[in-house]
Amino acid sequence: MLDKPKARAREAKRSVQTPLHKAPAEVYALRAWSVKKVGDKWYVAPTACFDNKPEWSKPYATLYRATSAIARKLAEEVLTRQKRRREHNGISG
């Protein structure tokens, strides 16, 4: 009965499961960052917790450059988590 290509395509389309609801919003709690100024230079580090000591960055000439570095690091963190989440859930795109 399913000898014809169109009939096989229709049957395959019917057998594909469609989700009953939309995927939940992607929400990521990001790492906290600390900023310090020594002289006229700015440094950034992930905010330390408990026994961890902060690992301060190279010096930045301005606060703008220091906070831009934090923004780049946060964007990398989001993209890494998003990729891992999508691979885990079998989501493409």
C-alpha cells in the first residue's frame, strides 16, 4: 500500500512527533565578576567564593576596557552553555 513515494512521505510526516508546547526560554545565571583599580589601571576577576582566591586579569587602561572584557567573557559563557544545552536536548540551530 505504501509503494508510492508520496504515500511514504505522507506516512513519514504523520509519524514525526511534534512538541505539544514551545521550548522553555533559555535563562542562564552567569558568573559574577569583580573589578579593582590599582593606581591608574583596572583589573577584573571572577568573584571569589569561600577559599578561592581571585585570579586577576592583565591590567586595563580604562574602566570601559575592563568592563568590555567582562562582557566578552560573559558572552563566551552564554554561548558555551547554550551549545551544551542544545547538544544535550538534541536541538539544532
